[in-house]
Amino acid sequence: MSAVLTAVEKKLETLPVPVRLTLPDGTSVGSGCPRVHLTIHHTATLANLLAGQVGVLGEDYVEGRFEVDGSMRDLMRVAAAILPGSPVEAARVGRLTELIRRLMSVWRHSIERDVRQIQFHYDLSDDFYALWLDPRRVYSCAYYREPGLTLAQAQEAKLDHICRKLRLTAGERFLDVGAGWGGLLLWAAENYGVDATGITLSRNQHAHVNQLIQEKGLQGRVRMTLLDYRNLDETRPFDKIASVGMFEHVGRAQLDGYFGKLHRLVRPGGLVLNHGITAGGIDNAELGAGMGEFIEKYIFPGGELTHVSHVLESLTRGGLEDLDIENLRPHYARTLWAWSDALEACLPQAWLTLQGPQGERSLRAYRMYLAGCAMGFEHGWIALHQILAQPRGPGRHDELDHPTDLSYPWRRDYMYSRPIGIKP
């Protein structure tokens, strides 16, 4: 044990913030004026700390094997410093492993399993999410169009950014795949006059959005359905489609079929916007150092990361043409820190929404998850891409038989020329 303590003390000296450890026997090592104080209950946690297994340490915290006193921002600086290397490189896989993962992905993403996996996460507690999300409960990357925006303003900016990219106009049929708590669905209907349809696999989200539709008097023009995207009716295509924070749950092996389904659901000349988390490395479906396993176990069972290059391959095979690609990675780091800070500011209230032993584990998991993901986006280990696409098809010509494409402007000016929330 003395050799382990010596190694731990040397490790603590290299960290970017002062850290103190209180060990199971009550002795302490490290800084006398710590910004992060860890109270260790199990000696195995020391080995995980020395090995830099950040995800395993996250599991140790969730399971009550150590306690944290200090800010999550400081704790994540410590976590980044103890990593033995890039978690992207640590999770690289060979061709055989990738083939096995793709075969497993088919089994992991049956409709029945996806329903259970989505409800595991999103049906945790509406009251819990409401504590640290913005008032619209937009649970995806915000868009800090201007540096001084609040989280709520940045989420509205994101909703409008998507609507402008899609060039939504009054009367169009709009589909929101994985509509969450209805932020984009209702924003598009109220500000752009579209006929809006949303789908979700979450019972809580389905009930919440339908209540909002009733309260806002939008019956007949907005609807929210409890439905898997694979079961959507293709007989009447939509004019515009958005999928925000949803395709991470699809699984890489299903991406060709997913984009093929969106292609069949949108009319010729229509537009599709896919907004989702992408891998920082080409050959990893999750982060290493135990981080991917932590998210799989406690947060997003069945979630998979795909590099944007592979996403574009699947999008093309699905019959769509990419028109515009935007990486919002730094926006998501700031969004996640805003969520993390909000959760840290209301921990007693959060615990009340998740009472009981399982609730305490969930709260501990979310503390680590939000801050850890913020760190991941800051370091570029993961990214967030918005991809605007349209169906591939025969070229169109004007009256003089010149090739043209009227469904999408040739410059980006239109995305930024109108103030947020102004109806067309």
C-alpha cells in the first residue's frame, strides 16, 4: 500500500489544480488548500485514479465508492490531466472488431430494444430535466449566435437557425424526428406557420408535448405521436424534415436504412436537416478510458458515435445529397457547461425529484455525465454536426434549358439575414 500511496502523491503533484485525498483509513494526502477534495471509501479507486480510467472512476462515484467536494469544472480539469492519452485513440478498433460491433448493432437496435433504451433515459423524470434545461426543455446543442446569449436565448437561436436552414414557409408539412419536449416542433409552428408532426419513443415527452399543443390551441396543425421512425407512413411525403439529437440512437449499422427512410419521407426538392453528435475519431464508436462504457451503463444504453465521414457515406447511400455541413462542437461544450452549472446549483431540489437509492445513483451519474461530456467537446474528442441535405434526383432546368436548382440557395446569406423569431 505504501508504494501505491507514493505513486498517488507523485500523481497529485502533477495536477493542474490542488487536490487532496482522504483515504479509507482516515489519513490524507495531497494539498493542504485543495480546490478538489476526494474522500475515498474503497482502495480500488486509487488504482483507477493512477491508471487514468476516467470512466471507471465515474462508475466508482455513482456507486458511492468516493465523494467529491469541489466544482465539477475543477474536477474535469483533474480528469483530463490523469488520462494516459487521448480517449479517441484508446477506443480505436480494428476491422474485425468493427465488423462484430456492426453485427451486434443490428441486434441492439430492434424497435423493441430502442423503445426500452429511449424510455430508460428520457422517462427518468420530467421534473428533474426541467431543473437544469431551458424553459422549452431543449435537450440538444444550443447555438450561441452572439457571445452574451443566455442558455434560453441560445436555444431559441438554435431552433431558428434550423428553421432558416430548412427555409420553412407557412403551410409546409414539417416532420420532427425525435421531437423531444417539443421545442423545435412548436417553434416552427408558431413562428413559421408550418403544419408540424413530431414523433418520439418517450411516453413522458409524448404526454408533455400533447398537453402543450392543447394549451396553445394548436390542435389540427401540430401533432405528437408515440412512434418509431421506421414505422412512419411514406405515402404522403413531407416538405421539410429535421432530426435533432436522435440519430445517435440509431446505430451505425442502421444508418443507411435511416437516411434511406428520410429520403422516402421527403418530397423531391424538399430539405432534410440532421443534427447530432459525431465521433472525434474515424475508427471509434465510443470514447476510451472507460468513458464509453460509463455512458452506455448509466445514461444512453444503445448509443453509438459515428464519424461525420461515415455519416456522409450513409447519407449518400440513403439517396440524399449533402448541401451544407456545420460543426457546432464549441457550442455544445458551452451548452453542457450551462446544464452542468445549473444542475450543480440545485442539487438538493434535483435529489427530491429522484428520491431513493436509484435516484441518488442517477443524480451522481448525471453530474459526471454532463461535466464529462462538456470536457469531451472542449477537447475535440466528440463533435456535433448539422448536415443539410436534399434528395438526389434528375437535374432541373429553367425555361431556357439551363441547369438549375431552385430548392436551395447557392450562398449561405439566407441563413443569417433575418432576426430571430420573425415570421416570413
